Amino acid sequence: MPPRGGKRLASHSRPGAAARPGARNAPPPGAPAPPDGRGLGRRSNGGGPRSCAMAGRGALLRHCPLLLPQNLEGTAYEGFVSAQGRDFHIRILLPADSQLKNARIECSWRLKKILHGYRHIVKQRLHSCPDLVSFVVELKTILEIALKNTQELHVPWPPEYYSCLVRDLEILGWNKVAYVDTALTTIKLKAEDSCDRQHLITLKLSAKYPSEPPDCTVDFPVQFAISWMPQDSLVDIHKQFLAALESLKEFWDTMDEIDGKTWVLEPENPARCATSRRIAIGNNVSVNIEVDPRHPKMLPECYFLGADHVVNPLRTKLNNNMHLWDPEISLLQNLRDLLEIDFPSRAALEKSDFAKDCGICYAYRLNGATPDQVCDEPRCGQPFHQACLYEWLQGLPSSRQSFNVIFGECPYCNKPLTLKSSVKKP
């Protein structure tokens, strides 16, 4: 047995103490080497999880030095992101698995307001960026763009803008002003045409007004563009607006006569820009017309809706009598003469007499559409929405389809029925 003192020496002494810098991790003489070098690698400076995390935090510190980790796990970060010399408070909370797509972002109301129109882009970057550093870089880029596009939120408009605008409004007359927003950037002017119809024009002004013209929005069936010089004012816009109204007077006279003397099935509440009308002719029979706003008394495009045995004679009359069209009389009277019919009177009949529900969904309107398909069987004549009938025929094993045409049977009378999924032409 070795002496007791030697045992104590082996227990308390450090082998190779004299060569400490190079041999502190060396195994005792005769000891087996650690498998795969794991005993040595444990103290090395290789890319372990902690070193990777430290490297990631270092990169984050370089790109966003004011955004700091709030815990050792690296799942919470709070601080500021900087863009265009401004700092915005933000907090990023990562889930336990550090999946960026499931991260939660909290920010100040100011940053939230700036990024309001870019939320879908931020969400997309959360899903696509591989790590937090990449996302923060992307976020700063988005913030730079958002700040450039919303400078008007932060830069006060010059006092000259307000004094010039108020002066123009006073010269125009407040009786022609329908609306002014609190920021004095959106204005609605009103005007009457020669038939006492009320019209509005919406103006959106920039800080460079009157050097730059305002954006104009009108309820016209044609494009409206103003002619503008830096010395012009709201008075000039109002004059051009009135002139445009008079140029469309004949169109609106035509449409008003149709709306007042016939039953219009669609649109339900037509706007001034609407150029089409679906006019009831009889039970489950109607004609859709498209009027040219520049030439409202010319023959419009006509599209008949109803059973073939009813609309085919109407198409024939229209084609045969087309030469009788007289631009000196109203469009409605021309249609009466060519089709040799009287449109149902609003005084004698109700709209419900023509607004028949769909025979499949039992509703009149479906996503804004009304029933425009009718069974051709004279004793049936049941109307359907095109979408409802298409889905019904698609589900029948006896139906067959050739390109965009489906051949099947009427849900009510079982007579042969054909549906074209594309828009029909007269």
C-alpha cells in the first residue's frame, strides 16, 4: 500500500501545477481520455446556446442600442426604436419557444398611429424574419417609410395656408359650403343645376394650397378634372363645377324621367354617377339599359331578362324598329315606340308586383343581386338568382356542362333549363 501521506498529496495537490497555463485541463497521467473530447469542449469558446444568444444580443445592441432584454431567458425586450432622429417606445414579448411569429408587440400610441396602415406588413415580417435582429431591422425600415408618408401628422401647416383658405371661403360665400372638417383640410361645396338638383364636390387640400390644386371628388358618370393655376381659388373650382353640372343636365333629365315614370328594379337607390337601370316590363320580365352620359338620347345598350318566349319577341321588335329611333324625343319614349309597349305605371302597380323572390333561396336580394334567371316554361316562369341556379344545377347528377353553359332541369317544373354562367348579350 502506498504511504498515507502520498495519498493526501494526491488528493490535494494539482498535477502539472508548474505548467498551469497549458495543462489545467489535461487529465491525470494514465487516466482515460474523455469520449469525443467532451470534457475539453465544455470549457471551449465554441458556438454553444449561450454564446449564440450573446452574439444575437450583441447584434441587436448594434442595430437598436435602446432596446434592451428584460430577463435572462431573452423573451422580453423593452426600450426604444429610432427613426428619422426620433425615438419610439416599444416592448416585444416572445413566447417560451422564442418563435417570432407568435411574438406580442406593445408600443406607444404615437407609434401605433404611425404604423396603423402598415400592420399587415409588420405581421408579415414577424412570420418571415428568422430572428429578432432581422425583424427589428425590418421594423425600422417600415417606420422610416411610414414617417415619410405621414409627415403631415407631425409638421404643422403654415399659417399662410389657413389665412388663404378662410379668405377664399369668405369670397365664395359660406352658403355654398356644406361641410368643413376640424383640420380645415377637407371641404364639401354644394351647388344646384338649372333643374334645382343638389350636388356636392369634395375637396381635399394639401399644405401647399393654393400653389397645388386640391383633389376633387364628385358623383359624376364621367371624369371630372379641374383646370388650375396658382392664383386660382375655390371660386374658380365652384365655377368649373357648375359648368360640368350643366353639361350633364340632359343625362340626369333622362335618368330622372326613367326613375320617376317606371319601376326601376336595380340599382335600388341609384347614385348620380349610375348609368344603368333595370326597368320592369312585366311579371319576371325586365330590360337593363346602359345610357351614354355624353349622348343620353342615343339608343342605349339593352339587355333583356326573362323567359325566352317573352324576351325573344322584344329583341325582335328592338332590332326591326331600330331605324325609328328619334334623338329629338326622350329615351323613355323611344323605348316605348320601338318595343311597342307601355312600361308598368308607378301609379297603378307596386314594386313588389315585379320583385319576385328567388325560387331556391326564397330571397329577393342575394349579395346585392336580384333574380335574373327565369324558367322558360310559360306555365312556370319561376325566377332564380344566377348563383343559386348554378349551384343547384351543379348538384344534380343529371345535369351536364359544355364550356360555360349548364343543361339541367327546373327545380319546380322539371322542364329543360339552360344557364349561361357568362353575361348574356342581346
